[in-house]
Amino acid sequence: MRTAALTQRVALGAFTALALAACTPSDPQPAGPPQVLSGDAVTKAARAALAAAEAEGQHVTVSIVDRAGNERLRLTGDGAGPQSGDSARGKAFTAAAWGKPTSELTDQVSGGGASLRDIPGTVFLGGGVPVIAGSPIAGIGVAGAPSEDLDEEFASAGLEAIEGDLG
């Protein structure tokens, strides 16, 4: 009986090794879309968003977060209000978390009772756009302009600046 059990284990181990070898690629796989934004892409996007705002005489803060909501970069324009930093970060986080522009999510937080609005760190105002490379990998948030539409326009300018880098 012991010999049979040992033979089965050896056979199973050999089969598993062969199966794993067949599934393990021996050639390098082609690179897919980036899973994180490079430091250069983060900087490029933030500068483009801030430049778009400044070109229209707006005083904003730009925040870029990674998929987990960690702030990678914050640029605060001259004259931006003190509330704009936290708002920009919240918009960026919200866009990255749901993979949609924050302006598209505002309808999902109305009404009574619990809603997405109850999740800490979220901001459901226009001005946040996701960075998508197959799936959401980051978010760009802008706050401080006199309207959510302008904030989103500037965040979109940041996204447009790096679209060619996303594969």
C-alpha cells in the first residue's frame, strides 16, 4: 500500500512539473499597457493640466494619484484656494477608483440613505478623470476653477498630454 501511494505521489509530482513547464512561457512576453504611470508621464500630465488652466486665467491645483489612491504629484498654481488641494486629490481618487470621470458619477450619489458619497476620500464633483490603460491605473483631479466643467476640461488636457504614452 505504501509503495502504491509513493508511486502515485511521484507520478503526480512529475505530471505537475510537466504541466507547469508547458504553461510557463520560455520567451519574453510582449509588454502590455503600463500598470502604473511613469514619473515622466505623471509630471507631463500635471504640467499640461496646470498650463491649460493658466492659459484661461484660472488658479487651480492638480493632483495625480495611482490606482490605490496614493498621491503621486500635486501642483498648486499661483493663487489657488486652500481647499483646492484636498478637492483635487479627492476627484483624482474617485475617478481612479471607479474608472469614470467624476462628472459621470454625480447622479449615483443623490437621494436619501447610504451612497457612494459615504466612502471616505471621495469627491463627486466634476474635475476628475481616470487614466485607463486596459483598466484604470491612475486619476487626474483638478480643483479651483469657478465651475466643475472647467476643472474637468483642465484634467482632460492632462490626460490628452499622455494618451500616446499609454500604449
